[in-house]
Amino acid sequence: MSEAIRRTWLPYLNDDVPAGCATPAETAAFELALGCQRLGAPVPGLREDAALGEGYHIYTESGRPVIAGGSAGLLYGAYAYLEALAAGEDAPEGVQKPFYGLRMIDCWDNADGSIERGYSGRSLWFEGGRFQWDPRRIRQLGRMLGSAGVNALCVNNVNVHAEAEDLIEDAGLTELARFADALRPFGVKLMVSVNFAQPMRHGIPTADPLDEAVQQWWAERADAVWRAVPDLAGFLVKADSEHRPGPFTYGRSHAEGANMLARAVAPHGGVLVWRAFVYNCMQDWRDKKTDRPMAAYETYAPLDGQFDGNVILQVKNGPYDFQVREPVSPTLLAMPNTNLALEWQLAQEYTGHQIDLYAMNPMWHEMTADLPPETVMAVAAVSNLGRDDNFTGHPFAAANLYGYGRYAWNPRVDPEAVLRRWARLTYALPGAQEDALVAMLMNSRSVYEKYTAPLGLCWMVNPEGHYGPSPYGYEFSLWGTYNRAGRDAVGIDRTAAGTGYVLQYPEALRRRYETPEACPDDLLLFFHRLRYDYRMRDGRTLIQRIYDDHFEGAEQTEAMARTLEGLSLPEPDKTEALERMRLQIRDAREWRDVINTFFRRLSGVDDEKTRTIYD
């Protein structure tokens, strides 16, 4: 096991893992004994208090630290205590409880070992069509997830392939149960993605959710699954999306489809997580009225209040598909009578493939301004995990996994404080170097945005793999992903006079977005179609701002490389980070030159600063 794994934000622990522990409370005792020994600190007493559940309370009694909590709460308290010691900070005061009860990682792992949108190697637990995993690595994974506060792991791809359907069949349940046993000591419960049409594999000619045979099959299958894994968190479903089967085939609503499955898992205390990623993926690019970002709201807002109590509707953070910058999804603001989960994407599908540096904590923090945390009752994130030695490909991508867990525990947490805690726990750099690393991480999203997709431009990315520039790559596709760049103007008019998308928002946000004068610059071209000579607030023309941002982003990438060179990072992390930074510099230059040349050729307008744009 590599040094990179050993250092994953828990530098006080070695490769030993508590193989003999069966519960989070037992794991807490093991971790405290080992961690306090290495940190030269007193070992706290543990006091189990079921009333605290996942919460914990660290206090001093008779001169000795004590951690109280439910079984999982003791584990979270143990990690909080050890992290505070390692970071040179005080343990948190008072009772600490997670804001969200369900804090999920959605893994898009396939049974053949591949990972859809995976940028950290192959699956940690699948290979050759079945479960195959190294117990030590999975225990280390459990330690990582537990220390970050994640409590649920969906093990397979939402695009369920045939081999993965076997996970809930009798032949797969033994292995699913073994895997659940491996993660249970870290407070992590399993979830499984299921195929809505799976009963049709068993001689049932339909998957109609109102068909009694379909209902009976799912009820019996849920009984079998929960007998094997009694604490399974639930099922996750992607339906009627991107050619996946669903209730629309039978003229049924998504509430009817979700409720049928929810009633099958309800007797076992399970939840049914239903993804709201539904849109027309066969759109005609000539159609300027159909607007893909409007689809989720149009599908689900009329169903508010119709879902059963154990259904959770999982909605992406923005109305598109994890683009560099999007406004908050209006669906999240339109369903007060429905259990909602907010979905992020740790896997950097459109944000650099875990090659380019992109720390997500500032993005999550920004969203709380428009989406009060209490609007949703759960959070989920598409995994950035894989079989690479350091689990996340880019060593700094671990900050996103850790940061997501901290956000899920407290969505109002300061993003800079989270990144600083991660940097300090992982690398223990001298003060000025720690400041430099944290500043680089905090700025990384802005840098990436500048050289790829400033001003709310979306979908100028290569359709093959979603990495690298291709300004017309999606422009004439079936996916509803357009920027409408032309000779005189760019952007999409989503006002009431355009597609009407802005009307899906509550009044305060609608006012913010409905005019170019009020709209924030970073979403300007998402909501408005503007001429290249449009004057920005700072006096620059739109086309000049496009040029400037792309040049600045490439220059700032080179500055990040110089910062990285000066950091005293251990090996192999430094070599790996520098190799990826060299690729990022190359790609930033390519983005700059391709996009600037594209707009120069369209507009015929020269760069006022006479920098090189290839004509």
C-alpha cells in the first residue's frame, strides 16, 4: 500500500486497519488508541448514548476527555478529536450533529471493473463481472469515508448494466452482504442502483408500475435483499433518461413509478432515491423554443406532494449537467412538499477529469446563497474514487471528497477553513506554503472557468470524453446543448421573451436574471443572447471580455505551476501533481487558442491588446 494512501488526510494513522471491528463504536476505540499513541495525547473515554445517534459530544470529565454519542456518533467524534489534535486545533465544543441525515456517494462503477466518468483508475470493488476487492483497501476506503462523515455508498452505476442487475438477484446477494460487512464498521451503509425494468428478466411482460405482478416481484425481491443486508439504505433509480426504461413507457407518472418501488422497500426502512435527470435527449437543434434546462422542472414540479414519504427526489445542482457554472436548479426551489436530495459531481466530468485542478468547496458555499440548506433533506455526490494508489487520481482531488463530507455535515462551513484543514492534515506544510496551497485551491475553480467557459457559456467541450475544447462539438447534436454562437452574438435568450426558462424561478431570482443589467457576469450568457459589442459593467466589450478571460486563465495556470513547484510536498504526490499541472498548462493554452480563434473568426473583431490569436 503506497505512502499516498497512508497520508490521505489522516497522517497519524498507518496502514493498519481495524479488521476485527464490527461496529462503528469498536472502530472508534481502535482509532483512538492508535491515533492518540502516535500523537502523544490522552485516549478519551467513550460513552455510548443512543439518543445522540450520529451526533457526538466531546467534553472533559475529571480531567479526562470523553466522547459521547451513538455508535456512529462515537466514530465521528473520534475522528473529530484526532483531526483537531493533528491540526493543532481545539476539539469542537458542544453537541455536534450532521445537518443531513443521508450523505451519499453515488459510484458509477460497472461490474466489469470500468467506471463511467471515472478518472482515478478502475473500480475498487468490481472486476470480471462480479465483486472482487482487497479487504485492506476497502477498510481504508471506509476509514476515509467515515472520517469525512459520509454514511452511504451506492456501489453501482445508475446506468445499470446486465451484470449489475445480478447484485439484487440471489446469486449476488452473498457478495453484496460481504461488502456491506466490510464498510459497516465505519458507519457506511450500502445502496444499490436498480433497473426499473428488471422484472422483465423474470418472465413478466411489462414493467408497468401499476401492474400487480410487477409490484409483487419488487416486494419479494426487496424482502430477499434486506434479508441479506438488513441495514441496506435503499435503492437508487435513473428512469426515462438517456434511453433508460421508466414509467413513461406505460403512460404513468414518475410519482407512480417511484411510489411503487418505495412501497416495496418501505417495510424494511429503506428509501427510494429517484433521480430527476429527465429531458429530451433527441432534440432538434433547429428548435429554439425547447430548452433542455427547463425539463426537470416541467416534469417534477407538478408532482410536488405526490411522492411517498420514503421517496427522495435527487436533483442535480444546476438545470443542465454539472457544467463549470450553472444557476441553481429551479426544481430544487419548486417542491416544498417533496423530499429532495441535492446532487453534486465530484468526478470532474466537465471540470478537468481530475487532471486540471478544480477545488469544489467554494462552489458549494456559493450555492447556499440561493438554496437555503434546509430546502433539501439529503445530499449526494457522484464519486471521484478509483483504484489508483491515492484513490482520487490527482492527489489534490482528495480535497473534494473530504470537503464534500464536511459540507454534507455542515453546509454552512467556511470552504477556506475546510481546504486548510485538509491541507494541514495531509501535508503539514510550513505556514507560508500552506497559505499558498490553500489560496491555489480556492482560486482553482475561477482559473479553470476563465480558460474554458466564462460568462456562463456551456457545452463548448469535446463530446468524446468531455475533455478539451470543441466550440461546435455539441452545437448541432440531439442533446439540447447549444451556445448559439453566431457572427454577431452569442448566448441563449432564456428570458420571458425567449425560452421562458427564467419564469421557473421565484421572483427574487427571476429579477436577478431577467435583464443583462441585473444578471451576474458569470451567468450572463446562460440567460441572455448578446452582441459582441455589448458593453460590460467595466466598460469592456463582450468579445474583449471573452478574449481577456481566456488569456488570464492560461496565465494563471502557469502561475499555479510556479506555486506548486515551491511547495515541499512529499513524493509521490509532488511528482504526480506536477505531471498533471503540465497537462493542465498544455490544455489551458489549447482552450485559450481554440476558443479565442473561434470567436475572432466569427466576429471579425481583433483583440484590443494585440495578443496572438490565430486566424
